[in-house]
Amino acid sequence: MPSASIVAQFRAHPVATTLEVGSVIVCVFLFVATFLLLASGPPVGAGMPWLVIIGVGAVFVVFWTALVPLYERVVGFD
């Protein structure tokens, strides 16, 4: 099966491709940010960077486990 380029996928399915590429970017951000914060030691003070990582991760999980399936059910995708 020939692999389609990202541009061809975007033209065929712009919303799905945007969501998938955005998800990869969020995952890479969460991984790198977590690694850098772990390397810098335990949180000091309010720990705002840790709260940002937790918040972004929570929104990401809720989006893919609740909102996307709900949207697919309402719109009627199989």
C-alpha cells in the first residue's frame, strides 16, 4: 500500500489530519516538558510548570476519551 503524504491526507481529511498532527505535537510537548521538569528536580513553591503539564494532559485525555467519541456518536460515524 503506498503511503500518502501528509499534504494529500490533509486535502482528503483536513479535520482528522489536523487532530492527529496536533495530538502528536501535544504528546511530544508533554514528554519533553515532563523530562525537563524531572531533570530540574522536585517542584519548588507553587509548582506552576507541573500544574500546566497536568492540565494539558488532562484536557488531552478528556478530549480523546469523551469528546471525540461523543461527537462521532452524534454525527453518526461508524
